[in-house]
Amino acid sequence: MSLKTTKDYDIFGWRGEFYFKIDSEDKLFKARWPNKGEIKLQRNQEFTSKADMSLWSQFITVRADESIILPIKVILRERDPIQKDKTVAKQVFEIRLPQKTEYVILQDDDEDTKAKLRIQATRTRY
């Protein structure tokens, strides 16, 4: 996962504090990444995760002869201590189970902030 911005989101031009919100379609499961804190970026700065970080994980039973489509909504927000947190980008990704690893880009309308995400839906046996 990587996140890059070319815009100042703070009033004083210091840095933007970003985090991800992930929702399932049925609204039963929600997640926030990072769980506590924010990714702090200034203009033209990039955050790249050193290890594999999961924004969302879930186990689903899928029979060998069937395929399931799981819609997941990913929201990138910028924290603002004075006002309501601003939604920078929002997109629904359809994950086909099982599927090969896929890379997707979540970006705002002006293409100032981009997040590159890896979708991995592998088959496991237990």
C-alpha cells in the first residue's frame, strides 16, 4: 500500500492527517486503518508501507465450483480537528472470490491524492 499527495490539506500548510475507513456492503463490518493515529503527509510526500498491511481481512467459505463477488467500500479521509473529517476519495471495489492479486488506485477527483492498494483474495485450506 502506498499513499501520495500533492496538495496541502491543512489550513496553515503543515501536513494532512489521513486514514482509511472500510465498510462491507451489509454495514455489519467496519474497519479503520490505522486503528489509532493518522498517516501524516506534507505536500509532495509519499507513504509506503514496509510490510504487508491489511486494510480488511475476512474468511468466506466458497465451494470449488462457485464464485462470489464481495463489494467493499474504501474511503480515504483527512482528519480535521476543528471541522468534520473531509472525505478525500471513496470507491467501491468488487472482489471476486477467488481471484488473482490485483493492484487498484484510489484517488480524489482532482488526482491530487492517490492510494495504491493491493487486493489479494487467495484460497486457503484449513
